[in-house]
Amino acid sequence: MRITVFLIIGLLPLQGMSASPETFRQAKKAISLIYTSNPSSFYCNCPYKKINGKLRVDLNNCGYQVRKNARRAARIEWEHVVPAHHFGHTRQCWREKICTKKNGKKYKGRRCCTKTDPVFRKMASDLHNLVPAIGEVNGDRSNFKYGMIEGEKRAYGKCDIEIDFKSRIAEPSSEVQGDIARIYFYMNKTYEMPISKKQRKLFDAWHKRDPVSEWEKIRNSHIKDIQGSGNPFIE
């Protein structure tokens, strides 16, 4: 069982962050402030702190082993638990070339959605879907689905996450599986984002096996103060 130490900073709106973020950049600033009371990476439970304006991870403290990218492993990145690639595919701007560059060339995808689609921007900046992740893990997980991996060896030292690049599956620690499930359920309910029957069955099991933690409740309350809506699967 993960033991996380965090400071109870109260459940009042965070100073300067009473308005709901409208962009991903604003969302990263807001969620970063929320996590000042629990500066620990999501998948690996590694402590981090701000050094020269950047969030740096204390890898030695948590036994993290760099797999390949030491530079990225040293920093915290704000990861979409439900990847933008997943919820973006529900939007026309991601699937069809409806945007036009200055040279007249048509394009689609994330850049197009960010430019033209307010619903996509809201989904991309939703604080409930953002967690602090070690940059290397964030990059390796990419937009892979969550699942169970049989016999997969750990590649990140004591960090309990396995990633199968061939099958494009990531298996997180049992200590955050419930958190992940509840975030997916929230995104499904709020934005009608589809979840396959196989994934829902898995997430139902994770939700029951890993109940809501005290930190989830505190985090949810802060987000509700900022966005005006909480995650009903936590509340």
C-alpha cells in the first residue's frame, strides 16, 4: 500500500486560481499549484520540487531507474490520464482536415482542434484528467491503453509500471489503478467519451479493488473549487 505524505492546505479555492482554465497551459499552472501539497509523481510515487523554476524529480529517493531518456526522466510533465489522442478522436477536427495553414494546405489533429474546437479545449484543460508524471514514463506510455501485462519485467527500477511497446499497453501500479478508473468514468460521463466494454470491465474491477484515497478527495475538492464541478465517482 502506498504511503503518501501531504500537507493539508485546506479546501478553499487556491489563491489566484478561482477561474476554470481555458487552455492546457493554464490548466498545467492550476494543477501544479494543487499538487504543491503532495509533490509526488503519479505512477512512481517519486518526490519532486521546483528548482530554478522547473519541477525536478528526486529519482534516487524512490529507486527510479532510467530506461533510456535521462533528461526527460529528471523532470515532471503533466500527463493526460485519458490521452488527448483518445478523446480527440471523438471530434471532427481531429478526424477531418478542416483547418487551413497560411500556405493553403489543409490539416487536422490536435493543433486543429486546439485552434477551432472549444469542447476539445475544455477536455484538454480539464484538471480532473491531469496528473504529474515522470517525463520518461509519460513519453513511454504515449497514448497506449491501460491493461494487464503478463510476465512483463519492470524497466524503471522500483517504479511499478510496465509498458509493452509492441502491444501498446501500460499496466500501472495497483495503488493508482482506481484513480485511473475514476478519471476515465468522469471523462465518459462529462464528455460522452466512449469506453470499450473490455476497458470498462477492467476499470470496474480497478475501481472496486483500489478505493478512493484521502488525497483523491482533497485533490477533487480543490479542482471543484476551480472548475465548479467535481468527479462524482470520487464524491
